[in-house]
Amino acid sequence: MSIAWGSLAQVLLVGVGVTVAVVVLFSLGVTGLAARADGGESGAGSGQGTAVAAICFAVCALVVGYGVYLIVA
């Protein structure tokens, strides 16, 4: 039995990369919600913050759903 170290390194790099991407997207979504809340207090339009948050959270949900699909299938 031998370990394919190159393949293991690829899986590690992809896993870390996707994890960082999902965390950054989720953080941008939370920032968009915060901008919406700040805009509501000052009377400014809050459409951009809501749109950014919705897109970021939707992409996060798609990535998580795809990961679950890969595990189950």
C-alpha cells in the first residue's frame, strides 16, 4: 500500500481554497447586511447591501450543496 502524495496535496489545497472562498463570501454577505442596516438608519437606500448579501449567501449555499452532493453521490 502506498500513498499518492501528489493527489493528497491536491485535495488539501482544493479543500483549503474552497474553505477560504466560502468564508470570504459569507463575510461579504454579513458586511452587505450590515451596510443595509446602516443605510436604513441614515435613510439612505439599502438595495445594494441587500443584493450583495443575497448573492454571497446564495453562492455559499450552492457551494455547500455541491459538497453535500459529492459526499452523498
